[in-house]
Amino acid sequence: MKRFLKIALFSILIIAGEAFACTIAVVSESAAGYPMLWKNRDVHSYDQEMRFFDTTPYSFTANIYRGETHRAWAGLNSQGFAVVNTDTYNQGAWGISGLDDGEIMFWALATCNTIDDFEDYLDSTNVAGRRSTHCYGAIDAFGGAAVFEAGRYDYTRFDADEAPNGVLIRTNYADTGTDTLTGENRRLRAEEILSLSSSIDPYLFLFILARDLVVGDFDPYPLPFMGTHEDLPPGCISTHSTINRYYSTSATVIQGIGKTGAPGVIWAYLGQPILSIPVPLWVETGEVPDELGSSTGSVLCRMAQDFRSLVYTTPTTVNTYPLADLRTFFFTDEQEIYSEIQSLYSIGPTAFEDYSYLANVQQDIAERVLGTYYALHELFVREWGHSLPSSVDLNCYPNPFNSVAQISVFVPSPSYAEVRLYDMTGKLASIPLARKMISAGKTTFRISSSGLSSGVYLATLVVGGEIKATKRLVLVE
């Protein structure tokens, strides 16, 4: 039964176009002067953080779900080895045994010195098989940079040096798989941006690629978008299929160790790239600022999700007017931070000899970003009359569900609340909880599958006329 449910869920996600959908790039040393990795992470759990792991033989810093201790989703270790990945959906059905991708990357960061070490590890897991299929991107301190299109029992290696511009882009299909090209539009858009760029550096990935909102022939720039698109209100655009997607929850740009020998750096977004500021982190410091990861999670991540409620009018629709205001507010700080770090790298390895100094740099920047977030919070509330969520939550159980699910809503004070159910096209499918006054605390009610088709839905909690929380809900009949 469990195997059947997993296969059914996998099929529904593919049909709905709603599979976990990340975008990655692997950059060769010849293209940029140092190898690089980029990943936009598209998952439905918004609770992301960064953590330092003091593992043996190598320590590392990685992006994880809050509280995780055995999986990593993008990271850099003390030897200069780094890895990211995407799911693929054209390399056969996933299984129920073997290591998953997060476990594989955790192990690799703790034990790999080179991308050849990582390839040896894939060799060792070919026989027993891996749980799922993925494109892994990896770099090392010796100029290695490659993509591994890994099925459950085999893989194919692509070296970035052999790519036309020294850069490999992958979304959610393997070139060696079938012709089901999930995420092809994101890959083509990323490759288009690269082809038009005069230089390849962290700036390109941090501030252009990671935040891109173009889909096909529709280009909303400059922001705010001063027109109408499809049947959306003026100034509003869909982020259903953009590189910065409506469920992009974090992004990572890793500048590897180049010929100068200066240490690698992880630029970490916690939250959607369009709604947050990246913070640089160094493994050599042996720590991550509490603002990016602590026993209570990441305050930067939580505040970035607060900002999401200000610019999204439906689960997939962005109002570019407040988005443009937010981006203008962030611009000066993020540009100054980036310039300061690149100035350090222009000095060379001597600028990084004092690791306590680096620890102070990353801590100061984390505090600076948090201060900017608080200032924006105050501006939105005081000057523009917006309200931001506080301890609002929405949960669905069981999930996936077959006929009936229980939905729990939590609000900190008596409020008018409504729960809406949207399908993956953004169409309103039902209103399980019509607008009503609910008491402070937890309110629970049931939702029936009657009138709904099997598929993926977004349950959306609206409090006081604003979206406060969303949860992915899967119906399997």
C-alpha cells in the first residue's frame, strides 16, 4: 500500500507540473576564474536554515530544512568540495529503498575531497540503488566542475569545461533520460541569460538569474510591470513557471576555491530571492550566525516569508508594485554587501587568514540584513498600512488524503479568517472555510474530496483579507 501511494503521488506531481522543481548551474574554473555552483530550491516547506556541521573527516556548511541533522540540500565543505542537486522526472520511477538525495549530499560533504571522490561514491551505490533520481552538480578546489545525471542504478558525468561557455544548467530532467522535459522553460531561460551576459560571476547568479521572472515571450521588466497579463489584475504576474518560482524557498550561490587559493564562500538566500538579501558564509569560521540558523530556526527566513504575504495576491500571483518597492528598499544594502565581499577577494588569500575576522564579517552582515528587514517591516506597517503575520499557522492531516482531511488553523487573536483551495493553475477550487470570525488559538474542521479531482492543491489561509499561510495538499483517489 505504501509503495502504491508513493507511486501514485509521484505520478500526480508530474501530471500537475508540481514536482519539486529546482534549477542549478555548474560553472567551470575556466569560465569565471573559480568554479561555482548555483541552486534555486523549490520546495513547499518554507522553514529553511543554514547550519555548520562539525563532521569527520571534513566539516561543512549547508542549507537544510529547519532542525535537520542528517541531510543537506546545498553545501560547501572545508576542503572546497561543494554539491547541489535537482530532482529529475525522466529517469524512471523512484523507489522506496536506498539513500535519498539529501542523505547522499550530506555524506558527500562530510567525506569528499574532489568530484572524483563523489563519482566513486555514486559507483558504490549503483549496485544497491539510490531511492530517487537527480542531477547533482559538484565542484572542488582542484578545478573540477561537473554534473552527474544519476538514475537509481547508474549515472552519466558531464564536465563543465566541455560545455560551450563552461556552464551547465539543469532543471528537472536528465539529458540522458526520456523526452519528458520537466522545467525546460527554466533551463532555456537560464541559458538565454548566460548567452547574453558579458561576464560570468556570482553577481549574475545572485541578482539576475536567481530572481528572474520571465516566462517564454512574456517579459515583465522593468518592475513594476505597467500592464496586464493573461486575466490577472494590472501589475500582477504569475510565478508558476519562472526561475524564481512561487515556492522557491531558498537559493545558494557557491564561489569555489580558485587559482588564487582564497577560500570558497556560500551566498545564502533564505526565502525567495526576490524577497530577500543574500548573506555570505565561510566554512572556515566554524559557525553560522543565529539569524540564519538556531534552535528556533532562522529569523531571516521567517521575515522573508512575511514579505511574501505582502506581494502575493494568490499562491502563484505577484503584485509587482509592492515588489518593486521592496526591491528598491533592499538595493543599496545588498549592493554594498556584495561589493565589500568582492573587495576582500580582490586582495587575495591574505585577506582571509584570520578566521575570527571572517566570523565577524558574516555576523555583522547577518545583523545588518536583519536590521534592513525590520526597517522594511516598520515601513510597510506604519507608512503603507500593511499588516504582517504573527504566529499564524495552517496544517493539513493526513496529507496526502483520500476522502477526508482535517485542517487546523491557528491565529494569535480573534480574527476573520477564510480557507481557500486553489488548483495548480491558480484557479479557486473550493472554499472549505467561508469567511467567519474565529477565536484566538486553534480551530479545526474537515474538508471533503467531494467535487475535487485527484491532484495537488494549495490550501490558503486568509486572515483580515491577506494571505497568511499556504500548505500543499495532495488528493489521491
